[in-house]
Amino acid sequence: MNNYELTLILNPDLSTKFDDFQAKFEKTLTDINYKINKLENIGRRQLAYSILNHNKGHYAILQIEGPAEAALELESKLKYDTSVIRHLLIKVDSPSLEDSLLLIESREAKKAPQEESQEKPKTSPTESNTASESTAKEESKEGE
């Protein structure tokens, strides 16, 4: 049995129906003797470039284990699945059961807007102008 990492970019319209896709995909994997070791549902993210007229995509990363012969069958099923925009199947030596950087980044991005709204100090425009003027004066004195 080989270990694989499968990255999927799904149609962003399926974000609300990801559980349905997940159930269907797990059945597909078990039919070809694959086992899911870990599933990371990253969520919707902005794409670097437009793919099939989509600017966003729903990301999912799976750590799977299965026979090498079935990898080609899995690739063909992903290729013709209309809900999958892009996929990448990579053979790995040992599965990484740690959270991926993409998942950690998306969690931090969800936390950041909440923290900013709570911790943002309210300063008036005149206070910020005087602070920037004083630092500019100090810098000009140091340069002399």
C-alpha cells in the first residue's frame, strides 16, 4: 500500500454542499480500495488565476492510502468529475498527520478580522499626524 496526498480544488458553488461531495468521494475511494487517513477541509479561497471562469475555489487536502494500480483509475475519475476544477495526486513516503500550512493560514485569516475589530485603538487623525511629524523631525535631526 502506497501513501498519497491528494489536493482538490472544487467548484466554489459546492462550498455549502461539501458534505455531500465528501460522502460521494469517500464511496468512490472505498470502491477502489483506498483508505482516507486524514481530510482537511480548507474552504473557499481566492485562486491565483481564473480556472473555468472561477476566481475562487473550495480547497480540500486528503492523506490517502491504497494500491498503486488504482491510482490511475482515481486520476481518471477526478479528471471527469465536473465538481473538481483541479486536482493533484502525489505519492509520499510517509503521511504527514500535521495540519497543512494552508489550513493553518485559513484558520488565522478567520480569526484576524474578529481580533482587529476588537483590538483596534481609536485615534483621531490629528493625533496620528502629530506623531508622524515628530518622528520625521527626529529623523531629520539624526541625518544632520
